[in-house]
Amino acid sequence: MEKELGIEGILIGHHTDSEKATGCTVAIFPHGATAGMDVRGGSPGTRACDSLTGFRSAGKIHAVLFTGGSTFGLGATDGVLQFLLEKGWGVKIDHLTIPLVPSAVIFDLFIGSSKAWPGPQEGYRACLEARATTPMGTVGAGTGAVIGKLLGTRYGTKGGVGWTLVKTQNLKVGCLTVVNAFGDVVDPATGMVLAGARDPEKGDFLNAAKAMKKGILREIPDFSTNTTLALVVTNAQLSRNACIRVSQMAHGGMTRVIRPFHTDFDGDLVITASLGQKKADTNLVGLMAAEALEKSIITAVKAATSLQGIPSAGEIPRETS
């Protein structure tokens, strides 16, 4: 399943290792992007992201990397930096070119190989694959993603990568999401579980929120092994502080479809990148960002395919209670 990005100024590429169940995804901004970030989860894993929060003086960024491998996977950033340097894309300081690449990780070491993660070569290869279209599902940073870990990774459902574009008149807001959440993904209209923790005996969805209310909770959950990473991209002209505000508003998309969300065990974050010169109200952009994020999560779930013994959502019986 592949989709047109529909926004100028961004290219997306993936490196996928299905055998080892890991990978990385890069979004490249050849002309740079003004960006801001908001983190809501309790266990984020990042590199070079501090400049996107609070009162910082950093200029434009030139790529965003989402990667598997937990903290080890952050090494893939070096490959992205090398690619951008070869292209001459970055901040010009005297005779130097310095690309700025915020990176964030998911934990995918409990399926596939626990000793394999993306490195500089994989980050570079993802850049070589960067296009104005993107495949979705079990690709890139979503290769080893699993949703619903109330009873551990073994009883979760396959997560993945999603992209959705929301438009109104000439304003465009897109969202790239990697879904590796502790909680379930639910239908926002009905509350029915679309992907999540599975009942070890029946094989259907457990419904993590209901189970937790009944006292079902592992004494030692898969600590810090979950996260939902999102990159919001818009053709609106936004300041860095406005990008931070849009990122804050965009988290509303997660709250509508992930239950529970923003837990101690998730590293949930949203980065917003402004690529255009179109004047737009920040609140409207934030509203559209939340919608795009919500839809991209569901898209990721529906596009994901089974891997390494973790079934996709379409293979699991619907919730019966």
C-alpha cells in the first residue's frame, strides 16, 4: 500500500529489515523546515530534539528520523547526516554545511533479533529511497512495531507506519506516524478495538482499558518498550513556537484512538514541520493536525501485515464483549 504525500518540500524513505524485524524511516526537507516538538509520553528516546522545545535558538531542520532499535538505533542518524552533507543540505556556517536531524526511537527488540538495529548504513539507505510517495504498514521504523502490550509483546498486534493528508481550501496538513503503543488502537466512533492486546486463551482482543479496570496489569510491564511517534507537516507558514502549539494540539488525535495513551511506558511525541509560505491560523492547523494524526494511526493499523509471529489486526476475531 503506497500513498502520494501531496505536500511539496518533503521526501520520505524507509529501510526495512523484515528478517530481523527492525528498520528506520526518514523524512527529508531539502529546503529546510521550521519545526517544534511536544512530548507527552513518559519514556521518550531522542537525539537532537531539545532545540525543538521551549526557548531555543536553533534554525531550520533538514530531516527527521524515526527508527527502531531503541537507543541503539539512534546511530542511524549518522547515515542521514552523511547523506544530507553530500547533498549540501544544511545550515551554512562560513565554509561549513551542518544538517540538523532530530531523531526518535521505538523499542522493537522483543521480536526478530534482539541484537539487530539500524545503524549509519541503514539510515543512509533510507535516504536513498526517499520519494514523494510512501509505502505504509510493516515498513521502515514500523517494521518491528507492536500494539497492545498489556500482557507483553507476545500477545500484541502488529503496528506500523501510516500517512494521512488533510486539506481545506489551499491549506494542507499531513502526518507520518509510527505506531508502537502500549495501549489498544480503537475505532473513535464506536470504541471497538481495532488492534491491541490479545486474550491468551480466546485469541480475540482483550480490550486493555476494560482489563485494567478489572485489575489485570502485569507487575512488570514491558517497561519503556512502547511509543507512538508522529511528524506533522504543513504548507502553512508557522513560527517555531506555533509549531510547538500545533504539536500540542495534534496529541488530541492520539487520545481519540489509543487507550490508554501517554502512559509511563510510552515515549509519545509529535514534531511539527512548517514548509510553506501560506498564512494560516495556528488553531486551524492544530485542529487539522489532530485529525491527520488520528487517521494516520488507523491507516498504519490497517496497512500492517503480520511478522515474526505477531498477527495483523485483520487476522484477529472482533471484540465480543
